[in-house]
Amino acid sequence: MNRSELNKRAFTLIELLVVVSIISLLISITVPSLRRSREAARKAQCLTNLRSVYLANTMYVQQEGRYPSLNNDLDDGAWQYNYLIYDGRDYESNWGPLVKPGAGFIDYIEQLYCPVQRDEYHNLATRFNSWPVRLLVDTRSAYGRRYHLSGKSPSQLRKTVAFASDVMHLPDLIKSGHKTGVNAVYTDGHGQWVRDPGLLGDNDLASPFSILDNPLMKDLWKVLDKAK
């Protein structure tokens, strides 16, 4: 093969630049679309997880006749540990009864975690959130349950309200999660996306918590109730 034949078959610099430009353009178009598709899939998985947790709780209620205790507070306050799985001592409150050894209500522990949430206190098996559990160390989920349901049966509820949602007891958890809102599941079994009207991600809640935070937490749940 002589030099003239090689020159006929080789790319010119301009042709090569055109090809690179086309590939770059295709990447700039497809990558954001793939990112949006991945985010949508994670949001959908989060809602699926919440519905699975709701169904597990329903099975518990059918067996026990009542909702499990939310926490060790007799008043079952609005903010106190509504995301806990294990309180450092036992599995007797909130999500604990659904996952304790031998319970059989939740198929796998990952159902209690949002695939979008990035906070290490609300992710499975991180340096701040033990799994398997350790004595005297809290293990938290990425979902929070509504207050004032403890000991009640579903027939005692007068209306449909939000039963559980992505954790929202700190504004930073909204920002490290879905950013623009939360997924929620309701006492009639349906789940939906709730866009943040502004209060979820912009309020005065901070750690350490106080009983004085209860009115604000009630307002956050009202946001979810209004969206049903």
C-alpha cells in the first residue's frame, strides 16, 4: 500500500475534530438524562421502601391489635426518636418491633433506608449508625414515623394522615436527601411525593432536641397531611 492510498483512508484533523465534537455533544445530552433517570429511580425506590414499611407495620397491627410504641416517652411526643430501630437497649419501640430477631415483618433491613439520603446518621452500617446493633448505641433508620399513634388501632383514627416519611427532624436531612421534598406514606396505605413548601428545609429545628420543638414538628406533619 503506497502513501497516496494511506492518505485517502486516514482521517483529516478537521474530520477528527468533527467526530470528537459530535461525541461530546451526545455525552452532554445523554449524561444529564441518565442522571435524572437515576434520581427518579431512587425516588421511586424510596417510596417503595416506605410502602413496604407501612405494610410491615400493618401486619404487626393485625397481630398485636395496636400500633407499636413510638418511644419511651409517655406523651409519645412529636420529635422524640421517631426514626429509631434500636435504642441501645432493645427493639421495643418505633421500627424495632418490625425488625427484631424473629419478628418476620420486614424482609430486609435496607427497606428502612432511603437510597437518596446521604447523612451518615441515617444510612445503614456507617461509623455513626451501627448495624448489626451494639449495646448502648442507637441505630437509626432513614424514615420517621408519626407521633401519637402508639397503642391505637387503625379503627381509632378519625381521618387519613401521614403515617411515615423521609426523616425531616432537621432541615439538613432534607438537603442531604431529596432536597425539594419528601416521600410519605399515609394511614390508608397510599404513598406520594410531597414537595417542600419551604418549611421542611427552612426552620429552626436543631440538635440537641427539646420538647419546645414539638409544635414545629407538628407543623411539619401538617404539611404532609395537607398534601394527601
